Amino acid sequence: MNKTYSLFLFLLCTSFYAQTRLLSWNIENLGHSKSNLELEFIATTLKDYDIVALQEVVAGDGGAQTVAQLAAELNRKGAKWDYAISNPTSSSAYKTERYAYLWKTSRARLKGKPWLESKFQLEIDREPYLATFIVNQKEVTLVNFHAITKSKQPEKEIKYFKLLPGHYPQLNLLFLGDFNCPQSHSVFTPLKKMGYDSALKGQKTSLKRVCQHNACLASEFDNFFYLPSKIKVYQSGIIPFYTAFSSLKEARKISDHVPIWMVFELK
């Protein structure tokens, strides 16, 4: 092997290793209602990613235990994973839930302890769950969020996100999750004026009840919002996991949302 080719392979591997595969998924009612077979399917879907953010972990009925079971299933698939689970969100007016993170310990390291954002817990029913990860000696803080449903006007909650960069000026914030609101909505304009961009545009992420004319996705709800000045995004997309099932009714036993993903590098 000549030196030029060896250098090319080294640079290629170094560039690939610098890239992080991030996934976000609203897994509907993640708790004891998921069977072992369904958890195995979820783990297979997640195993090729480095950091995973989950929404809609049930507050009771075994939500935390199910995340631990999912991490154990991932550990059986060839890599070492760790995880963190939030306390139940503080909502009393709406459905309280937990959030979770799972990550490959060889690809990311948690800095400090994740926290539910208390600053706006009165204004936001399910306050976001923040965690700072160290990736290749650089830091990114994920803001994991599940908004109230579209009928309840999620923009009433999302409007407070414009204040978080000011509260945490030292952090590289990356907002992700289920916003129940498209990225084109004007509520995201303040973040965009700060330089934030969405990884997905015009990409529907929730499942219909029945596919119509081969269209199985309903609404543009899930996304990532990041600062291009601090994060380089190489690719992004969805995982159409429902194609593995004979019907959307069967697929919706896993979730009514598809996972979203992006491949990025911290600048």
C-alpha cells in the first residue's frame, strides 16, 4: 500500500469518525405496553446511531424500566450503550411524560447531569430535557422536546425557545423532538433570525391511519434546529420503519411517528 493511499484512508476514517449520527424518535407510549418483540425491533432500528433522543416515555407503567430494557437490548447488538431518563415532566394540565437519551459510550460522553428545564415549566406543559454531550472533544447540548398537540396550539410553548440561547450563552444548543408544528411556522422565525436552521424541510414525520395512494405520512412535526456556525450537517432524513409491516395499524403499535436522523460534525 503506497503512502498516498494510506493517507487517503487515514483522512477518510478520521472524517467519518468525526461525524456523529443523531436520532430522535417519538415512540408512542414507550412503557410496559411494548412487547419484547417490539423492543427488539426498536433496538434494531436504533443500533446504527450514536446518540438517540426519545420522547413519550410513559411517566408510569414501567416507562423507565422499558428504557433500561431497550438499552440492554442495544448492548446485545455489538456496542456498549448508556442511558439517562428524566423525571416525569411537571405538567398537571396535560399528559405528563418522561424523556430519555441513549448513547454509544465509544462515540459520546455525557457531561454533568441532564436536566428538565425549570425556567418555563409553568408555560410549557412538558418542559424540555437538556443534556450536554462531549463528542470528539467538543460539546453540544441537546434540547429534547415533546410539544402539546396541534389542536392545543404548540406555538404557545415553542415561542419560549427563543429565550433559551440567552439563558445558556455558553452552550451549543440543538433543539430536537416532536414540535407538533412545521418548521415553516412563524414561531420559529426568532430562532432562525439568531442563525438556527432546520435539518428537515417539508418532510412529514407522523403516520396516517391508512396509506392513501401510497402516501403514508401525515404531518411535518419532528425536526432538528441547529446553528450552522457551530454544527455542520452532512445528511438528514427519516426512517420509514412502517414499510416493515403489513399495515399502518400494525406499524402504529410501535409508534405513530417515524424516527428522524441527522449526521453532523461539531465545528
